Amino acid sequence: MMESVLNKGTPAGLGVDKAYDVVVVGGGVAGAHTAMAVARFSKGRLSILLIDRNSAEEFGKKTRMGWSCGDAVSKKSMDFVCSNLGISYGHPEIEHKVDGVLVYSPDHESKVLFDGDGYILNRKVWASRQLEYLEKFGVEVRHGVDAHSLIASDGYIRGVRCKDLSTGEDMEFYAKVVVDASGSASKLRTNLPIQSYIEREIDKENDVIGTGRYIVEFERGEDDPTWFDPRYCIIHLDQVMAPGGYSWVFPKGENKANIGLGVLRRLLKQRNARLGVDENLQDLIEKYLSLNRAVRNPRPSSSPLDENNIFNIWQVPVRRQNDCLVANGFAIIGDAAWMPRPIDAGGIGPALEASIILGRHLVEAIEMGDVSQAGLWRYNVEYVRRRGYQMASFEVLRRYLQGLSNERISFGMKYFLSQEDVESIKRREHPRFPLLTSLMRYLLDGSLRRKIREDPELAKGLRLTAEKSRRLITLYGQYPEEPSGFEKWHKRFLAELNDAYRRLSPQTV
């Protein structure tokens, strides 16, 4: 009975080359590793098609300009995916190793260390390596194919409609489950033709940043580790240089780096009007490069491994993941599910970890004969428990910081953080958002009352941010085990989140 329901809507006599157990749309990090995970956990029993709009030579290319990315990923996330899939990555796809990510205040006097050991990747080479593994896993890959819409019947997604970009031929591929890994501007998610809890649209005004970066070689200038340190990824908070976002210097060696920044376009317009200038994203990136006292004579990378990938501009979602990741016969992942971390737009780690979780639950659902929303729901629950529970807290912190001046950000980082906090974050002793938990503790410490009196509104805002963070994490801990509890939970969650936005807006803080 269940099998007939799953197959209903698939044309009779359809060739086996067009019917699959799983179709994955998008050959980026999330899509490629999800396809590998399905193959691995099913021990090759399931048929898998991966569709990528790029040619085989440009597999996984994110935009027309290249493999757009900051290129950083934590060792923890990479180890998680490699150990689960039985694969390994090394040089040259891993270009450089780092000890963590340092976030600097606008005045460069305070810093906090996020994450631990990590890698800086060559995304172009890494994509080619992923393609090799897909072939070893037996995943069929169709290159140069654009999946533009979903096929639905009886409330289920049954497949995708595509176009061959070289011939113009229209094609249809059918599957028990379609995975959307096609990026933040996904046409599939936006135009999902069945009833679902999945959110279709993102708030482009507040939750999408424009980013850009260069891959450069350079001579070493001044010895200033706040501007370049081959041991660390560096993020600078600066509302003048990167309004509503951040700028970064991620080392790819002793004399090579990925350097760029991200801005919230709404705040960039306000900043330009305030300063009486008309600077765009690329103008700011080039100004940021020129200000870097540790980087002298920057020039485009001469490595053939970086060819056609020197300069990129792209859009990144910076909110919590979609509050629901599944529908009947359908799942979303990676940027299509808005998974990049809100505080720094890091998307590779979430995509890697989600691919293992999704792949495992896809195989279980298909083998149990239930690919309904309920049958796929465990993907939601496990992702929230492993990584997603922090993301709304990061979202609230990001929105709060966007309303602060450089002076206030520097003041808060200097007086409301301690070396103990930095070391705790490095050791990952407080995985439930240690930054805000420690802010709360130190704000209430009597020794800081004088500093609080100097800027009571900042102290009030930080305290409220910490309180809201704890509340949102608690609500994520109550994420429903079944779809039947989602609407009630979501109503409570959004009420708490919207209250945080209202109370932490620049007008009230």
C-alpha cells in the first residue's frame, strides 16, 4: 500500500534512467556530501542522481564568478563527515591549517576566539575531489542541467523538471525524495507546490548580506597579528568598513590569504548617506585591503589552482536555519535551508554535519517505506539538537550588534569579556553559547558596576541579549518530536524571537 502511494504520479513505462530513490539538486558542499551519505548508509542499495548546473570541469561552482566562499571550516566538522563516510581530504584541497577564528573589536584592542582547529580550503580543488568520491560511491551525476521546478501529486514531491543547458532539452527526473541543495535563492524551495511548514522566503532586508573576497598573494608588511596571523582566521567588526557585517583575513599560507567582507545593504546605504559617499561592496573590499598594514603589495593569486576563482561576490543568508527542513518527499539543506552561522556566515561546517544527518534519515525513511513529512522528521530534530539550537541566539546577537556603534562594540568587548571567557570558548567547555552566558555573569559582577554606569544602555542591551539567548536555546530544546507539535511550538518560538527584535532594536537600546 505504502509503495503504491510513493510511486503514484510516476508515468507508466518510465525508463529506469529517469527514476531514482533520491534526486539531489546542487553539487555544492551540502548536495555532494548528502549524495555520498545516502550511498554510504544504504550500502549502495539505493539509486541516487545528483544534478549540477555546472560542467564537470566546474563542478560545484557557486556563482558565475567562481567557487565563492571564505574557504574556512572547523576540523570538528570535517572529521565528522569524513569519519561517517569513510573518506579523507588532504593537500591540495586543504591548503592551510589554523588554530581557530579570532574576532577583533573595531579598535583592535579586544579579541575573542571562536571554534578550535580548522582548515582553509581550496574550494575549486575540493569540489573536484568530491566529484571523484561521488563516482566511487556510485552516484550518477548529471552536469550542465538546471532543475527549475518540482513535480508534485497527491501532496507529495515526486521529482524535478530540468533543462539541459547545452542542448535546451527539457527533462524530468522522478524520485521518492528530492533534496534541494541549490543555494539560498533556491527556486525549488521558493515555489514549493505542496503544503508544508517550510518557509519559502527569507527577509532580504535583514537576513541576507552581500559578500565578496579576493584570493591574494602578498609580501609581509608590519608585524601586526591583529591584521594577519598565519595561525588564525581573523574577523574584524567595524560598522564603518563593513556596516551590518564583518571583514576577514583568512590565511592560505605565510604569504597568501582569502580577504574580503560582508555588508547588510540597507546599512551600507545608511552609512554612505551619513558619510556623503557612494561606495559599493567592491570599493569597500579594496579599501580594506589597502588598510591592512600587515599585507604589502597584494596581487591576485598566481596559482593555477585558483584560476577563474580570484574575485567573487555573492549573497549569504545570516539567520537561523529554516525552522522546518522537510516536507512530503522533500528536504532542504545547506544555503537552501539558510544554514550558515548568523554571526560569521560560516556555512561549510553546518552543511557537512547536516549532510550526514539527512543522509542517514533519508535511507531509514525510504527503507521503512515512509517518505512523508513525518517519516523524514527526525532530520529536523537531530539537526536542531546537534547544531541548530544555537542559531537563533547568534541571530539575535548579530541583529543587536548591527545597531551598535564601533565605540560601543569596542567598549563591550573590552569590559564585558575576560581571558577566562576566551579560554573557555577555545576549550569548548560551554557549548550552549558561552559568549552570552559569560556576558550575563560578568555584567552582574559587582566589580563591573562602574563600567556599567558609564554606558547603562549597552549593559542593559547585553543583559537582555543574554536572557533572550538562554530562552531561545531552551525553546530549541523543546523542538517537537513529531510534526503535530510544530505549529504550537513555532508560535511560541516566533513570539520570543520577535520580542527580542523589538526590545533590542536601535530605537530602544
